[in-house]
Amino acid sequence: MAVYKKTYRPYEGALTGPLARLWVIPRYAFEDLHRSRFLNTFFIASYIYPLICALIIYVQHNASALGLLGVRGADRLIAINVVFFMSLLGWQSMLALFLASFIGPGLVSPDLANNALSLYLARPFSRVEYVLGKMSVLLILMSLMTWVPGMLLFLLQGYLEGWSWMPDHARFAAGIFFGAWVWILILALLALALSAWVKWKPAAGGLMFGVFFVAAGFGAVVNGVERTSWGHLFNISYLVGSVWLRLFEGAEHSTNGAVFFRVPEGEELPLWCCWLALAALCGVCLYMLARKIRGAEVVR
């Protein structure tokens, strides 16, 4: 309306709270994702392995009943130990990588491609809230795939084995929870950063795998040429596996990591180097987001 009429009045009603505004982005994102039949099928199929693990735990504590049916040695099928829970976390984490590669590229790139970011930031919505809103979609879905089923299996084992088992193996629960969050945050930041810089979704999804597998291959070449172990700093799976070993077993470990997250024996790097490399990766992703998530873009 024309300014000279002086009929414009600012909005004086009640404002929604910060948490309510933050939930707007994931609410509509989940509605769009729910329409994808492939995504729904993949998400449901991701619980097959946890269900198998739950069945194994149940069989381990009902071997006497199975013995009456002629099944012998059921209590020695698979030991419920650190390898059991690390394998669960490793397998589910790889599925989370596929999920992030499928969902992540479509979170930020459409807003940038259609110049819609200024519409978000023109409202009482900061850049940090925008990033957190987009990231929460990945955080929630990947949490439901990784540490949530892991903690439920830990509780199931504690219930069947006896509640005294849980304090004695509390490190397993800490490893599942904090180890999963290390992986989830890395995937979420990387997916959003690539989505902000690569507007073509298939290319951004391919780059997700390229960052992990091509970088790991480059690190293997460095190790082979220089006859060193420092090339593992380019291998994100190795870095996360090193962190998981410390979380699950402490300084003295009896395994070489989880499935897909192996730490070769004799090629261990100092833990502080692994943390520093992961922090550097997260810092690069945050810098990439800060450069792209702006209310206005200057085109030269």
C-alpha cells in the first residue's frame, strides 16, 4: 500500500516461541519425505538388523526352552559383548550414510536455487535457526536408525540378563549414544554443506560418497607410498572407528573396531589427532554453510 496514506501498522499480536518457529522447517520437510515410497521402505527395512539382534538376545536367554525342542547350544550362538553392539552401531551407521545421501541434498539446495532463502530470513528467523531446522530433519531420522535401537537392545539385554548387568556394562550404552552422535553430526553437517554448494541433488548425493570413499582411497595411497599410517587422517570411517574404540573399550581394546569402521592393528593414530581431524572437517562444513546461508547473494 502507498506509504503516504499512513495506514500501515506493524503486527502487534503475540509471537510464537523460538522452539515453535524452529519446528516449522522440519514439520514441512517430514511431510514431503513421507510422500516418498522409497524412503519409507528403506527406513522400515533399516530395522531388520536390530530385530535380528533382538531375536538373538531373546534366544540367548531362552536356551532351556529351545533345548526341549531339540535345539542345542543356543546359548553359544553369538556372545552379547562389545563386538555385538559395535557391529550393530556400525551397520546402522552405514545405513544412515545412505539416508543422509538421499535426503541431505534436497534440504538446502531448493531454497538457494529458487532464491527462497531471503523469505526465511526476512521473518524472525536467524541463519542459525534455519540451519538447525534443516539439520534437525537428519538428526531425528538418523537417531531413530542408530542409537535409539541400540539403546533399546541394551535395555533388553539388561532386563533379561538382570539389572546388575547394566552398571557393569555402562560403557556399552555410552559408546552407543555418544558414538552415534559423533557420526550423526558429521553426516548432517557434511550433507547440508554439500547441499548448499551443489544445487544438483544427484551430484551432491554422489559427493557424499566421494568424500568418504575417495578420501579413504587417497589416504591408502599415501600410506602405501610413504609407508606411514598418517594417511588415515583422510579416512573418516577410520577416524570415527578410533573414537568408537575409546568410547566402548577405553585405552586397552580387544577389537579392531566395528564393521565398516575398522582400525587396522598396528596402524593406530593418537586419539587427539582423530578428534582434531574430525573437528577440522566440521569446521570446514560450518564455513561452507556460513558462506552460502545468507539473506542476499551478490552475483558478479
